[in-house]
Amino acid sequence: MSITYATIGTNWITDSWILAAQKAGKWKLHAVYSRTQEQAEAFGKKYGCSKYYTSLEQLASDSDLQAVYIASPNSLHYEQAKQILKAKKNVILEKPATSTVKELDELFRIAKEQGVYLIEAYRHIQEANYKLLKKLVQEEKRLGTIYGASFTYASYSSRYNNVLAGEKPNIFSLDFSGGSLVDVGVYPVTFAVALFGLPKTQTYVPFICPTGVDGGGVGILHYDGFGVQINNAKGYQSNAPCEIYGEKGTLTINATTDISTLKHFDPKSKKTEELAGSYKTVEKPNVNMEEEAVEFARILLEKDTKALGELEEISRNVVKVTSDMRRQGGVVYPADRQ
């Protein structure tokens, strides 16, 4: 049994999703939506798709559709997802799901009313090695009492060159709900929230681009007895590893996505042990989304409301945290004023 789906968005992340969905074996691409027929056809023909839409109303009314994967500019997520959910279609919504907590709560409410599922596409917390990390920290208590952590996703974006040249790419635009924190910062924030839950408070010190959004910054998530440093950027590069510190040692992870190393340092024996299993890789520019495609299909097909609820809680907590952090830094979207 497979899930018949359509896509909204024709960028590289949608390519990655389609390829991952093909590998997962539980998804069938049915249609492609784009603002122009030419763009929809050019994108869809690569995957043998022959049904194209330039109208969201017509897409939503397609009776053959069971789900829609949405990877449009951030500010469009809310209205597009709302329209699809109201048509009783499941939605896989790229991160960040919405610009505000209010918008996200509304989407989850509509999904429940219509009897369909809304899942935010956080790929990294579905990776096998992330799930292993979570087990080591939460179940096996490998580190004992947690003393702190440092999570990083800081990668210089080629589009930041456009910003410096006086342009305003969508991802660096307030009107499109852009900025570093919501684009790449959500990876380390979600990394922490899925491991430790909702922090008590959070702080954020960004640097602001000429376009008005954050080009990067450093934050702290405040938990009972420890803090988690968040370093994110699209305007500078960091190759620092991620670490979790505890009374029984340190866990060092190569990154917040595509985890390939997971090392435990024992302070008593002074020995380091590699704990990571194998991990999936794909050729650039695409990224590994196969594990999330497999899990999301399982949730939909098995109607696993427990797993759905856990992901919903993570999504809601992440948007609470990031919304507060960016507002502290003066990054305010049009949606914040609604």
C-alpha cells in the first residue's frame, strides 16, 4: 500500500523528498504544483509525473490525493497547509512549519477537525543515529546527570553573497519569514527540544543582516540545572562538533544532521568509544530524507496517533522557542502582527 501525494515547491529540497520517498517505497508522486505551468512541468517530468496544477483550489480538490508535501517559502506555509488540510488531505510541511505559534495551533486544530495528519518535516530527528543518541541519553543514562550541551549548525550560504550585494533573497526576507534561526537554527533547537523537552526560558543574541533578519547568532536554552548553547548561522561558517556534557563523560556528535560519529569519552578511563551505527548518505545537493519518509509513511498508514502526538509536541515547542528567540533579537515578521 502506498500514499498518493503531490508537491508544492520546486526547489532542491523537494527533489530530495521525492527521491527519498521513492526509496522508501510507500509514496507515489501524483501531481506537482507551481505558480506557472512551465515550471511545474519542467520539475515534474524529471520524475515521470504528468499531472500539474497552478491552482491550489484545484490541487486541494483532487480526489486521488491522500497527502501533500509543502516546501514553499516560509511565509506561505500557513495558508497553503490550511487550504490542503481543510480539503481532508494529510500534509507533510517543511520546517519551519509556520511563522508563529498561533498559526501552528490553528493548523493542528484544523487537521484534527478534518481527521487528517499534519507532520513537520524535521529529517534529522528521524535519523537512526539521532534515535540512538536519544536512547543513550534518556534511557541508558550514559552521561548520568546532564551538565550542559552545545549544538551547532552554522553554514555560510551562497545567498548571503546576494544580501551583501544589496539583494533580498526570500530566505533573508522579513516578508517571507526568513532568517538564520528559522532556517538552520531550528536544527540545533529541535535537537535539544527532542532530547530535553521545552526549556524554561531562552535567550538569543543575533547579528542582523541589511535585510532585517538574523544572519546568525548564539542562543542559550535554559533547563533545570543546565544550559544548551545554540550556534547557528547562514552568514558565517563553523565546523565545531556538537557535544553533551554529563557526570559520566562527554558525548561528541559530528553535526546536528547526517550524524556519522557519536563518541563517548569516559573521564575515569580516559578512553573514547565510537557508538554510532552506519548512516545514510546521498549525493549533493540532495540530503538524506529517506528515514523520515519511511517513518512518516508508517505513521500515516498505521494511523499511529501516539507518534503523531509526540511530533506535534516537538513542533509546537520548537516554534515557541524560536519565536521568542528571534523577537528578542528584533526579528519581527508580518505574521507576528496578525
